[in-house]
Amino acid sequence: MATSEVTPLASHPQRVALYARVSTKAKGQETENQHRQLRDFAIHSGWTIVAEYTNHESGKISDGVEFQQMFADASRRKFDVLLFWSLDRLSREGVLPTLQHLQRLTSYSIGYRSFTEQYFDSCGIFRDAVIAIVATVAKQERIRISERVRAGLTTARHKGKRLGRPRVFVSRSRIESLRQEGKSWREIAQELNTNTATARRAYPAEEPRD
């Protein structure tokens, strides 16, 4: 829960959007409880509530209609601050995607605040520090992911696994037979499960007719 003392984040009223996310198995009461406490916090902070978004979790969080609408409105500066319950309510896609969502808000000049995690506040006196920390952690997470991928590829090579796309064997005689049937290069490529460029290279003797 948030602390009892609420310090306004700006000396002038700001337009705030509220974001809540609930499981598809949750009842409507959970959504209302989140919004009610977010509303109270916003009002005590001197903000003007201009929008409320609710994403019912199903599949990838960022694919949610309300989630996408929230970012569309943020890009149009329809609000100044996004207030959400907690980071794991904003997104459960992992550290890097969540931080990238926050960076996206920053790129739109939109502030953000977590109701239950006061240190995630890009609107207060430590705004620059918070944004810098989020950017640094996101960068380090990208580096770690890249290192894990490289390590995985190195391990696979040491085990003798062939990396990259498998080579496709294209029969020259099969192409010749299909051409004699009047098949186009596109039809031949589909027949052999390859592309037209590969098929042409395997049968260069004939001048292209289509």
C-alpha cells in the first residue's frame, strides 16, 4: 500500500490517466478497487483525471486494446502523467519490455508514477535520476540478453549443431519437368517450397519468360 503522506508532484494541476490491469479470471471488484485507490491518490495529489484504462490480461500484455489506446493517447499528449498500481500491473512481460514501456512514455514527455512503489516516480524531485536509472537498467538488460544469445550460439557450435537456415535442395530435373508443363517460376517455387531466385539459380539454362 502507499504511504499515508502524499506529496503533490507539481505545483500546478496535471492531467493524469489511470491504468489498471487484472486477470481475466478476476472479478470486476478488483478492477474497481484499483481504480478507486488510484483516483483517491490522484485527487490528493492535485491532479485532474482525464482518462482511465483497464486491460484484462489475455496473451501478451502490450497487445491489449486498452494498453495500445493508452500509448496512442500518450503520443498525442492527451494526459501528462500515467498513474498505475505497480510495475507488474503495468506489464508482466519481463524487465526489459517493462522498462522500454517507461522509456516510451518518457519519449512522449509523459511522466509516470507507481502507486505502490514510490521510487518509480518520474514526476518528483528525483525525476532525472529515475529516468536515468531506468535507461541504464534497460541498457544493461539488453546487453545481458545479447550475451546470453551469443553464449547459446557458442555452446551450440561446440556441440556441432548447424546454425542458420537449413539449405534447400532444388532438383534441376524437377524444375525442367515443371517448366515443360508450363509452370511459371512463382508456381515452381511454391511447388518446391523455395523462392523464385533459388529456383532460377538451380536452372540457369533457360532465359526467364515470366
